Amino acid sequence: MLYVAAMRARRRLHLLGSVKKKDDGSIAEPAAGSFLKLLWPAVSGSFANISPAQSSEHSQEAHMLRRVPADWRVPAPPPPVQWTARTIERVELPQVTYEWVSDRLRHTGTALHGLLQRIAREGLDVWNEEAVRSRRRLYEAVLANLGISPAELPEATKRVETALLRTLRDPRGRWILAAHSEAACEVPIAGLINGKLSESVIDRTFIDEAGVRWIIDYKTSDHEGSDLENFFEAEKERHKEQLERYARLMFQSDERPIRLGLYFPLLGGWREWGAPVVLRKQATLFEL
């Protein structure tokens, strides 16, 4: 048992033992049957080096009692700290409404966001077109777990696969998902805007080669018709305030130039613009 216990040590092993002293000051052998008795031939010299004077001094210190004067009283506690908590109002970001979006389209967008995050994390080399096509069962399982009915599952799965393939064929889509400095997906961010707490989640952000911070939002909407340019412009105006608020929150911890982008995986569409975050160096958080 001693061997088994000792061999469990990972980096260091400390063995502690105690023995009694005889009347003549010599060290008595350990009790028969103890682990120390088994080790005694090897460790007895360590115990023999302890001088009686040293042992006696420690024994006296251990039993020394210290007393306080009879009239001693516990001193009065210090005055309490005066502090008034500041109430910070939480404000919800204005949400862009999608009354026309069905549950199927909404769940498809959720699945697509998660898969784009996975591609960015695992790398474009892992997610080539063959890999995208071979993982159809994965898309079906994700969509089914989100609540897509069996009748709608084939169409939703095809939609997700089509969006992934178009993104991987699009140079802009590959650039967004490629490895970049400080790249991250689904990034929670919070800060004070006009003295109120705001919280958001950014789909994709990174620093490009020029040192510019990008904040990109995926829009998984589709468009039937030929007037795509007007559609993209309308979507930009629709989501402009939302992305510029993301930039204001990001700027509180990162003062690099910020550019904003909307990417449409199903359409290969893209809109970008510079974030209007030009503040004085002495501006406080409450002025943002």
C-alpha cells in the first residue's frame, strides 16, 4: 500500500513521520507495523539529526499562552463606507422587424449563421464544395432541431446548402470567412450609449491588413426579381442604424478605424461603408 500511495505523486512527494524520544534523549524506533517502520532503515538518520534543544524549544513555543490585559476591549469598528449605487438604464437596440419572414426562413437563417461561424473557425480548406455537399445530413439535423417540419425540411436544407456553396464560390464571401487578425464570430459586445447600457452580438469581426476593424452582418434574405441593386441599397438603409450602433459599442474598446458591411450569402450581395465614429480623444463613455 505504501508503494501504491507513493507512486500516485505527479511532481513531488512529501512523507511526514513522528517518533518519540526516550528519557535519555535518544530517538525511539517507530511503532511496529507502521509505514515509518518499513522506511526506518533508510530515514532514521534524518531523525537522528534533530537536536534535543531544538525539539524542546519548539515544544515550549507550542504551549506558550499569551494574555491580554483584563481591561482590554475590542476597538470600535471604522465608520461605514458611504456609497450610492448608480443606476444604469438598460436599453434594447432597435430591432429590425421581419413580419414577412416565416418560421422556416427564420430557422434557416439561424442554421446558416451557425454554419458560417463553423466554417470561419475550421477554415476554408476543410470546407470545400465537396465537404459542403457531403454534410447534408448535418444541415437536416440542425434544421430539425430548430423546429423545421418534415414537410419543409428538404427545401430548407437545400437553401442552406445553396447559401454555403455560393458563399464559397464568391471571392467576397471567402474573404469574410478567411483567417484574419482578431477574427471572431457571434461576438457579444456591450457598452454605454448616452449613459444607457446597450448589448449586441456581432456576426463577424476582424482586423484587415490595413489595420481597419470590420464589423459584418449576415443577411440571409432572398430576393426574387432583377432589381438587386435597389434591394441591396434598401437593405443597407434598413440596417444602417443597427450596424452603426455596433460600431459605437466597439469603438469604446478599440479606437481603430471601423468599416461596416452587409453580406447576403444567398445572393452574393455586399454593401460596405465607413462607421461615422469620429470623436474627440477626451470624450467620455457617456458622450458616445
